[in-house]
Amino acid sequence: MDYQRLESEMRRLALAAGARIMEVYEGPAFEVRAKADASPVTEADEAADALISAGLARAFPDTALITEEQAASHALHADAFLIVDPLDGTREFVERRGDFTVNIAYVEDGTPRRGVVYAPARRRMFYTRADGTSVEETGPFDPAAPGARRPLSVSEPDNDALIVVASKSHRDQATDDYIARYNVADFTSAGSSLKFCLVASGEADLYPRLGRTMEWDTAAGHAVVLGAGGRVVRFDDHRPLTYGKPGYENPFFIAHAPGVRLVGA
């Protein structure tokens, strides 16, 4: 993989998809339909999916591609592949809460090597550079040329005063019970893959997810965490979360700064 070109294409396509999503978001009422799994989908999901898929297919025609909106029609058997969630946090989008993201990632040998997470309504963009390090671009988000970028690095946590981030839309008692096993100084909630980015930026120390997710939900954020020096592990045995699994479904997981002393499942 040409990582320099990958960085450029992922960034460009994320910005283009974000612009299309915001046209729908800021426009009049839009239709919300239910998919087979009862999750919502809108014209913004579908338009962003079509835009990103076409762009990646042109740029990397020999690399396998899986996207959330097309997963049902693709069987993935590849050691390396691109994986896309064109609009993560559709519920946040529908309720106009702003915490939705565009996610594009490249996976090789079960690990997300590169990724971009763009939150167009929040004007925040996180991605891995060609060298594998993670940055946040702070604007002006010109598709032709990157703006100012700051390196990302996970926190050096105080285990007696952790900062925890968890889901806005999928918080449950099991998650609360698990978090209660830590010494928590502050708690924040966020939607979509922004939770990974808060860990990568050092704004949170720990993000546990005790609920169903798919690989396209997590791969880009996972890559950003890795590029910032963090870890994403399975909840049950604390081994690295891997990709290319049958059905694309993830187990429960924990994203964290390495200094966090994880408690058992």
C-alpha cells in the first residue's frame, strides 16, 4: 500500500463525504428508513457511501473494499482491505446532535494500520499520517491542502482519577457497573467514533464498549488510537481487537491509554 497516497485520498474523501452529509443535515426534513437490523439509514448515509466507495475504487482498484451500506452483498476474504462507515452515529444525525462521523480505514493482517475520522458538524478531523502517527487537523479543511495539524498522544493517566468516555446512545447498566470498578474523576459522553478520538487526543483515558459493534464502526477510530500510542483490546481477555472476522462483528472491547490498569471482565 502507498501510505502517502492513502493518507491523501482518505482525507479528501472524508471531507467530500462530510460536505455531502452536511447538505442533508442542514437542509429540510429528510427521510429516515429502517434497515433489516432495525438500525436507521438516511439519504446522507447512502450518498456518502456512494461517494467514498467510488473514490476508493478508483484510487485503489486492487484493494478489497467493505462498507456498512454494502456489507450484505460482499463476502470478505482478504489479508488487506479498506473498510468504511460513511456515517457513523446515524441516530445522532437524525436527532441533530452533531456527534456523527465519517470513517475510512485500511486493515492489514487483522490490524487497522491507517484511518480517518471526520466529524463535520463538530469541525474535528483525526487521522493517521503516512508514517503511522496520528494527528488532529484543525482547519480550514481545504480538500486540496491540509491545514494546521497537531500530533496526538494518549494520556499518562492517574489511576486514582481516571477520565472515562462512553456512548451517548448506547449507555447501559452493564457499562455503568464496569466503569464503577475504576476510580473515576470525570466522565464524558460522546457519540460515534469520536470516543476513540478522545482517547487518542488524551481527553479521556478509558473507553469501554459493552455492546454490539461492527468492524466498520471501529476500524478508523482504532487506527487513530494506535497511532497516538494507545491500545484497543477485547473486553474478555484483554488481547488486541482484530479485524476480518466472520460477519464483521466485534466482541466487547476497551480502548485505553497504556497506563490504565485494566480490571478483569
